[in-house]
Amino acid sequence: MIVGTAGHIDHGKTSLVRALTGVDADRLPEEKARGITIDLGYAYEPLPSGDTLGFVDVPGHERFIHNMLAGATGIDHVLLAIAADDGPMPQTLEHLAIVEQLGLADGVVALTKVDRVDDARREAALQEVRRLLAATRCAGFEVQPVSAVSGEGIDDLRRHLHEAAARQPSRRAAGGHFRLAIDRSFTRPGIGTIVTGTVFAGRVAVGDRLTLSPLGIEVRVRGLHAQNRAADGGGIGQRCALNITAPQLDRRDIARGQWLLGSALHAPTDRLDVRLELLGSEDRALRHWTPVHVHLGANDVTGRIALLQEEPLRPGASALAQLVLDAPIGALHGDRFIVRDQSAQRTLGGGSVLDAFGPARGRRKPQRLAVLRALESPAPNDALRQLLDVEPAGVDLDAFARLYNLRDDERARVLDSVAMQVLRPAGTASRAPALGFGAAHWSACAQGLQGWLQVCHQRDPDSPGPHIDELRAALPGRPALPIAAAIAEQLVQAGLVRRAGSRYRLPGHEVTLSESECALWQGARPLLEAAGIATPQVAGLAEQMRTKDELLRLLLRKLVRMGQLHQVRREVFMLPRTVAELAAQAQRLASAHPKGILTVGPFREATGLHRNLGIPVLEYFDRAGFTMRRRDGRRLRREAASVFGEAGAAPN
């Protein structure tokens, strides 16, 4: 268990920790000289069970609240110190408000310096403290009179903490990828870089590879201490010191507020959708776009509050809001945060993160607010069920698993517990996520797509059906191309839609050739098969067949609409098998490239295409949704077979 101190300056927090553990948590020379805590201090006490009680001692001076907040997140038990001679003071109230906003429900109040007051003042101070607590969520905290000088009450306080630690639920098997909020870093000769912090989730072991976020630097764990003891591993609820290494890692790259994470969690963000509560002690309402300091984990970053509901926010009330930050940070669902005013002089309120990856547009739309209300459920399976009810365009299951910090096995259990239609875009070329649909939304999607195809067929009966790009525009939310293709393929497998080449149609919709067109096609097809990639232009093909250019051109264009040919250039038509083979070769080249890109020269060399056809074919791949042009070349958007069919298949 990790115990965090809180309380006004000079109310005896550090002396209390020293009396309990024998360790002076003030480690800086300036702290020794001035007799006040400036930065975070740490102390540890062995427990009879063999575990260790960790203490985070925080400064009480108002100028160092930002340091106090860096230590307050991630603690399990609050030790609030209130001096008997002073009673509650300004930072007592602010620290208590912070404790409430961080959702810390377990704690104890130490009424310190009782050796300095008489019995009457002691009793009066006890009543002051109890009245203060009664108006807060900390009303259940015990109040224990103590003196670090005489030792009075220290054993009782120690007993309370030991019993609280024994009641603390075991988190050794707690799930999630590893997360450590860095609050200190330093170097040791012969050892290297060391970072310390509180573990928010998961477990770590020597040899693990982690990501320093938000920088995105991969590091390796060379050694670690958990709760001030050398260990092979550490986990949630412990303070850990990790000796990390990476090529060219400079300790100056590391700062308080960064995270050490499992790589799956590295996703820096600067827009947090949250449930925000304004302190009741505020004398004015909070307005939209108020500049603030946001404290999350060990981080302190500036930003603004965008209120998503009625504004302004009244004191004591809560609302959905978006924190628009000036720098990216690491955050996940359920993370608690504190907001302070622009000058960092007072605490305004706090709350919890609902969606760590909020949108820049449409954040106030009713449907988006419904999503955030669904995410207010702490249990991922309950949240997912509600999301499926309010997301007509489906739920990104990969993003959901990251938001709730689910490992692969945990994700599988959650998904298995919720009834939904799951779409997984096929192939390694696509980075599109798995998508989940609620039954009602999936049915509406299928019916809407079928109705749209019916309109297409009525409007253009000679067309075999639209391409995937056209079909994508008819789907809810206009999803990414791989998602649109996965939806269409799911309907194909269900027999509700048919696919011919890259075109989609309803069952029963057919486009046929007349007798004269069939005869003309029987003459053209063998020539195209024999030509392969050296297919002639329409004029050359018509000359071989001794027919009119325009008559042949009309037929070939009709065959393109029927899905039996590809028009890769204005006057160049290719058979599906030829295009599929070229696409398969393009995919092999991109897969073999270190950056996964496809360029013109290697493609022409590998395929033997004429120089006048290399670029037109690649541009056709772009139009078909197979590739996407970038500055350094083309990148694959989908698997070749999902766009053009299998290479080597018999021609249509």
C-alpha cells in the first residue's frame, strides 16, 4: 500500500513520516536548510506480512502544490496532517479538496502537535476537524491525535496503517498493460539512468521493453526496485525505481510527467473528454474556454476547458467537458485529474477521463454526448454494450481496448461477453481496426445498403453495380475504405449482396450482352488473353479484329461496367486476371520494402510493363482503392486479392 501525506505547511507531515518509519523524507539541501518540504520525499516501512508500506511525503506550501499533485495521484491511503494548535488552514482545505477530486476514499487524519496544546484546545481542534470532514466525501476518516515529539498516538496510527494495508485488496494479478507515472529521474555511476514513480497498472520485469511516452522512445529494463527493495518484477500499487537503457538515451530527455508504458498504450493525446466537477467553494461559475493547469499522473500541462453542455458550470456542479491541452500527454479511461487556475494559484476542481482521444469537431453533438455517457461506466463490458447502442457507425474495438487498458486476453473476454457483429478487415496491408456493431445498427446498415443498391440499379440498369468507393459513401459515418470493404464482404458472405470484381450488386441484378456483343467479345477476348500486360489500345485491337473502333470501344466499356474488364487507361483495357497478377506483384514489392512502399521503377522492372503503362496502372490502383499515393511512393490500403481477386484465377 502507498500512503500519501497531505496538509498545510508546517503541520508536521515530514516529522510524522519520520516518527512512523525512521526515515527523513526531506532529501534536498534546501529542504534541510529551510525546514520545509519543497519536492516529493519517499520513505518505506516493512510490514509483518513481508510486504512494504510506502510513503510519499508532499510539500504543504501553496507555491509547491504542483509538486504535491505529482505525488498525490496513484496513492492508496491518505494521511492528512492537521496541527492541533492551528486547526484547518488554507492548504488543509485545498489538499482536502484535491483528495476528494482524486477519488481517494481511504485515509486517516492525524491531529498533530497535541503536545503543544492543553486538553481544551485539543478537544476544540478535534471538533473543528470533524466538522470539516463531515461536509466532504472524507467524512469516514478516523481522526487520531498524535505527537511526533512525545510519541503519543504514533503506535495507534501505525496500527491503523498496518490494518488498512492488510485490508487492501491484492493487486498482484491486476490486469492491463504496464503504466508507471514518472515523478523523478537521475543517474548513478556504473548503473545509468533511473526513473521512479507509482505503477498505475500492469506488471514489469527485468528485461521488459517499454516505451517512454510521449516521446516514443523504446527502452529496456536492466534492473528494478519495488517498494525500495531489489526485485525481479513490480506491479500496480507499488513505487518502483527502474534502471532503463536505450541507444543514445539522454537523461535530459526524461522529465516528470512522462510515462513508462507497454508499447500498446503509447498514444499521446491533447484532447481529453472528461466528467468535470467545479469545487463548491468557488465564488463564480466556470466559463467555456477557461485557461487552466491540468494535473494528471505526475504531469502538469496548460490548456483550456471546452464545456460540452450548458454553460457556464456552476460551483458544486459537474458537466461533460473537453480538456484541450497545449502539449500531448498520456491518459486513459478512468484517470483522475485536477484543474487549477491559469496562474496556478488555486484549485478549481477535477474529475475523471472518459475518452482520452476526444474529437476536435462535433464534440457537442447529441450523439457524441451519448457516447461519453456510455463511457461513464467503469466496467468495460457495460460500457461496450452501451456504446453499441449509440454508435450507428460501429465501435472501434482496438481503440476501446486501448482506452480501457485491456491486454489481448482481457479484450477477448470482454468481447466474448457482449453480443455484437464484429468486422475484422482482412489482410496485413490494412491497418484498419476491428469494428463492432450492435444488432439494431448492423441491421439498419445492411438494409440501408441494400436499399441504396436498389436505387443504383434502377438509375443505371446497364451497370453491374457501384465500386467500393461509391458504396462507402452510402454507409453511416462514411467509414475508412478497409472498413467499408469489410462491411460489404460481410453482406456478401450473408448472401445479401454479390460482388463481381470490384463492383457490388444485389442478387438477381444482371447485365447481359446482346448476341452481336457476344460475338464481338468472343473475338476480342482471346486477343486480350494472348497480349497479357502488352494489351493493345482500342485502335490496335480493332484493327486486329477488322472492326470499327467505336463499336469495340462501346463493348469494352460495357464489359468494364459488368466487371469483366478493367479500364486502366482511356484506350487500354485489361482482363481481371492480368490486373490481379500485376496487383499481387505490387503487393510483394511493397511487403519487401523496409518502409512498405511501392515505387514506379521497381514495379515496372518486376512486371515488364511498357514505360507508357507503368504509371497508368499504378494510378488505376489508386482509383480502385488498392494503393494510396504519398510523397515517398505508394502505400497499400487493402490486400490485392480483396480488390482484384486472386492472381491466376480463371478469367470472367
